[in-house]
Amino acid sequence: MALNGPDYAGPSSAQFNALVNTKAEVEAGQVKAPDGTRPLVVEPGDNLSAIAARNGTSVEQLLKDNPQWSLDPASHPGTRDADLIYPGEVVFVRPFSDTGPMQTSAVGADGKATFQNQRDGAPVGAPYQAKVAPNGYPADSEIVTADGLAIRTDAKGEPLTGTYHGAEQQGTVSGEPAYRGYSQEYVDGVPSGSKHYSPGKML
């Protein structure tokens, strides 16, 4: 498994008594992701709260899936301070929602993986290839958000702010689905105002 993100830049694993999962260890298969989680590589400046917020989960859930950390290591022997995380180590994230993009393949030689958008656990649209952003989401791709909206992500996997152009089925023509183009403004991934439909006939 190839992961995007920096190489490990913290103290040696020996100093932590193996209480750190590095990018290299996960890539080599020495550390396995707990069932239902996916590995994310810590970026410079990251902390568990920010990682939880970006991925629709909670710090409490992160701590359950990453027992090497604790909010009170003095009272929990065999753990380390959750405030001390380093670029290049891996956090295992369990998505809070079953709506959104799910990575369904390992990263290939081209740096891309297969994703499947889903809504309430059901597939939406066809699988697609995309680079895996540092937050685990597809980079520069259309995803389905937790509220069921289709938006585009930037190179970091974050929702784009700006105008999204899409097509929406609005009936049939000669028995075939007919679509009309539209534009929708987004601010931090949230739609702003109403859709503006293209004039003219449906496609």
C-alpha cells in the first residue's frame, strides 16, 4: 500500500517503545489498519482535533482506533500524549458517515486509487480513479458530501469554494434520460443560493 504524505519526522520509534505507526511501516504491511478504518498520513501542523474535523469523526473515536495515544498518558501506561503527533506517522480513521467517497483499491503506480461515491451506504455513480489527498479523500474529483450533495474537491481533498458546474436529469427525451446543465455556488463545500440552469433544450 502506497500512502501520500511526508515521511516520518518524529523521534525514533524506539523512544516511543513502538507507540508510533509510521508511513513506511504501513506501506510495508508491518502495521495493519483496524477493520473499518483507513490510514491517513499526518501532515505538518496537523493535530487529532483537525484530523477528526476534516474526516467527520471525533477525537474519541480516533483514540479508540489508535490506542497508542491517550489524553492522560500518566494514568494510562503504555500510551503517549495525544497532543504529540508528528508528520509522517499514520492515524487510522473510521468514517463517521457512510455517505461520501470510499477508497476501494490500493494506490497504483500512477499515484491513483479507485473511489466509489456512496450515499447511505449505497453506491452513487460509477467508480472512478483519483489521486488520494492527504486527508484520504479523492483530490480534484467530484464527491458526494454527507448531506448528499455532489461537489468538487481541491488538490488537498477539501471542498472547493466557487462555482460548480454539473448536469441534472430533468425528464426524458425519446425515452432517454435528459439532462440540463447548471451552475451552483459553493462556500467551503456548502451551496450558496440556488442553482442556475442553462437555457435551451435538454441534452
